[in-house]
Amino acid sequence: MEGMYSMGILLVDVLFLVFLLLLGIPLPFCFGGALGLMVIFADINMKSLMVWGFDQMISLILVAGPIFILAGACLSSSKIADKLLDLTEYFTTKLKGGIGVIAIITCGFLGAISGSAFTGLAAVGPVLHPKMVSQGYPKGYAASLISASTILGVLIPPSVAMITFGWVTGVSVLACFLSTVFPGILLMAFLSIINLVDAKKFKAPEPAGDTAALLTAEAKTTGLAGTAVAKNQKTGAMHRFISALPALSMPVIILGGIYGGVFTPTEAASVAVLVCILIGVLSYRTMNAKTLFSALKSSSSSIGAIMMMIFFCLLLSQTYVMLQLPQQLVELFTSFTSSKLVVLLFINVFLLFVGMIVNDTTAIVLCAPLLIPLCAAYGVSGVQLAAIMVVNLGFGGLTPPYASILYLGMRVCDCKFEEMLPSTMKFVVLAYFPVSLLTTYIPALSTWLPKVMGLS
């Protein structure tokens, strides 16, 4: 009887939480309201819960998330993305639809620096969207492709979402980082293929021509001999590479330092901030006291809101654990089915729904402690669950009603919702869903690399 009462309270509380979210109330207050309901009707000791919550929030692992957010703000201010765009553009100019591939690759590369999807969209969108439109891309399609590609920032390590998952569950953060490397590469490949196929349909202009034709045209224009023009082009390529070298070195420094045992993920985030500032000030000369202060100001407001949301979400999740919801879920599913495939399918559908109403960090804090025991009962490792959660929750940023990435893409690229929605849904169905299913039903895709590195 007591168990049925607890389940009733939990169900009412979840419905109340969804109701608050649909009203558009700020996330921290939504979870605070749901927490208040649990405290009143479930006889939760608020004093001990608050002490536990503050003890969790002072974790050094959690600090890495806010610092990576600051690194993302510094990354945007230092214009590092512009140098990466110049370099990738040089190698894809002869490929029809190559500018779309540029967007995908650059967003993936920025993800290896900032650990965030929003950074790539804010840094790449304003620069690349006008170029894509000028080359024949429909305005909405270009904005959708850039927005969909920025989700790679959540999958390519380091990732703020993975840091949160490791902190909440106790699973190795380094192993979680590696679990989405192959899914991230697969997603890049699927998005690139879709882009290249579509580029032919909407009459994207043909590449400028073969090398001989380019040399002849440039020779006529400049009056130089063909060999001199070729030499100039090689010099230009080398100049772009040298200019982008500081930006290219960042993932090597960050990831090399983490997996080489030089510093922890939290220290790596601090190094990322420092390197961004040094590159912006000394190398590209795009950062000064004013832009640095602007980056600190914008990131501090975001960090404050996120940490407040995480705190209330963490407390609410703990109340569910205190009422033994994870154990009840395990009992429910083991009595219902013995098929791991069915349970994994349910988890995917559940995460898809959650991702449509809250962001990935919130969903991880709220749901990971509940799903870990259920997955363990069916032989699914914590590392694989990390990959499943982040892949599913990642494209929640593209699916309404939450769709934070989609809405930011609308604002950055100055597009309307109806212009972006059809192509966005195409990317979700043809790229994200296949990657999600492969990650779910092929464990080696997420667990092989951590095992090779001796992390799981």
C-alpha cells in the first residue's frame, strides 16, 4: 500500500513538473515547484536534503562544466572559428555542396574545444550562413544544417553533458568522453551525405572548375605564368594552415592533456580558457579587455542560471531515489519483460520525450540516477547508457517544443520557424535516429574505445 502511495505521488509530481514546463516558467522554478510538492506530500526532510545537495554541488568535477561554458564564450570572442572556416573552405571548394561539409566539420572541431553546442552555432552561424545562401542554399536549409551540426559539440569530447553524467552517476568521465566519439563521427558522415545529395537538388552552383582551368583563369587575370599562379595557391594554402595552427592545437592540448594524465577534466577546462585568451590576444589579436569582459559577463549569467537549475533538479532527483523509484522501475520491467531490446527501446522513447521538454544537462541530472539501476539489471553498462542518453538528448535541442538549438539558429541566421522545420526534421529522421539506434543496439560503438584505453 505504501509503495502504491509513493508511486501515486511520483506520478502526480511528474505531471505537475510537465505542466509547469509547458507554461514556460523558467526551469529552476519548475524543478523548485516540483520539489516543494514532494517535500509537502512525501514527507521529505528538507534540511538533510539541502545539506546533501550543497555537498554534491561543491564537487570539483561539476566545476568543469561552468569553466567550459566560459571557454566557449572566449572562443566566440577570439574568432578562432573564422580561421578554422578559412582552412576547411580551401579543401572543399571543388566539391559541390562543399560549404555544407565545411559547416559540419567546423562545428565538430569547435565541439572538441568548447564542449557545447551553443558555442558552435554562435561562432559559425553569422559567418557561414550568408556564404551558404550566396552559393545557392535555401535560407532555411542552411540554417537547419548549421544548427543540426552544432549538436556535435555535445558528442565530440570534451562534453559538458558527459561531465554532468559522470558526476551524477560516478561513471568515469574520461570513459564517457570516449563513448560518443564513434557516434559523433557517424553523425558527421550522415549529415555530410544528406547535404551532398541535397546540394544537387536545389541547384547549388558547380565548383569553380578543375585545377588547370583555375590556373588559366587566374593567369589571365593576374598576368602571371601558370606555374607562378600555382605557387601562389600553394603559398595561400600554407598561409591558411599556419594561421589556423593555434586553433588546431587546442584540441590536441586539451584532449592530449586529459588522456595523457597531465590534467583532470576540470583543469583541462581552465587550460582551454587560458589558451583561448592567449590565442585571441597574442596570435589573432581579436581579443581585448572589452571583449574579454563581455565574454565573462555573458557566461556568468548563463552559469548562474544553469547551476541554480542543476541544484533544484538534483534535489528533485534525489527525492525520487529516496522513494525508491529506481528499484520500483527495475521490478516493473523485470516482471513485464526479460528482453533487453524492448527495455532499450523504451529508454530511447523516454529520452526522446524528455529531450523535447528540457535541455540535456537537466535531463541527465534528473533521469540518469533512475536509469542506471534499470540498465544494470539488463546488462547495459553505464558507459553505453551515457552514449545513449547524450545522443538522444542531443537532438532534443532540435525537436519542439523545447528545441533550444533550433530557436537559437532562427535568431542567429535570421530565419523563420517554418523555413527551418522541414529540413531540420529531415536531419533528425535520416541522421540522428539512425545514429541513436546504432548506439543503442551496437554496444561496441560506445564501449570499444573506452575499453581499449583501459577506462572501462
